Amino acid sequence: PDSAFPYRMLDALRAALPQVAFDLTVRGGRGMTAEEMLPLVKAQVEHTPAKLVLWQTGTVEAIRGLRPARMRQVLRQGLDVIHATGGSLVLLDPQFTRALRANTDVEPYETELQQVAALPGATLFHRFELTRFWVLQDRIDPERATKDTREAELARLNVCLGQALARYLLNGAGVA
């Protein structure tokens, strides 16, 4: 878990701003929908208010064919709680994979994420487009990595995602 992109983001933030103390708490797990994550988000920010909440979502909903509008409702509820405790929300859309693109229609979920991100106190980090670009440019492609190189390719992906997310945050996360 310590090699996951949130920790690589934290490394990049600390390198860019060594005088700032950053705290990172990771909640959730694989296969969780936004609806399943909402109680964890609520409990966390009510217990320890966060200045910034990063919430990756949309993949499980798309794979399971769940209603996109329900995901939007849940994310708005989460945003309300985060905002009430003085925090802001950065949504992270799904990571691009050929399998996801071939087997699901991600677009309705992207649309809902964009609608939530348009609300005050929220923004969207476009992970899908970024990772799609890397794959199509043959820069990083864990799906096509060999068994021997897959772990290294995933580590490289996490470093690159972490650095890109840190730059996004350091540049104001697209918020004026």
C-alpha cells in the first residue's frame, strides 16, 4: 500500500514544500462504490476535519452498471459534509485501461463527476485522460507489461500519478 499513488503524491508535495507539514489518511479499498465510501468519508471528516479530501470513484459504478445519477447524489452528500467541516474535494475519475474502455461505458459517470466538480469546493482531476494519454503514447502500460515487469510498471504508474496529482494541487487544482 505504501507504494500507491497517494503516498507518491505526498512524497512530491513534501519535496516541493518541505516547510509544510502534510498528513495523509487513506480510507476505503478495492471494489467500493461511492455509496459504500460515503460513511467512511463522513466519519473521517467529522472526527478529524480535512482541508482536502481526494475521492477516487466511478470505476466500480461503471463496471457494475450502477445508476450514474445515484453516484452524483452520493458525491454531493459527501461534498456537503466535507464543505461543512471546512474542507474541499478533489474527485479522481477512473484510471484508463483497455479492459475498462472495452467493457463499460464510462462517459455517463464522467459526466456526473464533472457536474459535481462544477460545484463550489470541488474539482476533478482527470486521471482517465492522463492515463489514457500515457498508454496510447506507450509511456506506461501495466496491462501490457510482462509478468516480470508488471510490478515495476505499476510502481512507475503510481509515481507518475502521484507527481501529476501533486502538481495539480500545487497549481491550485484548477480552482481560481
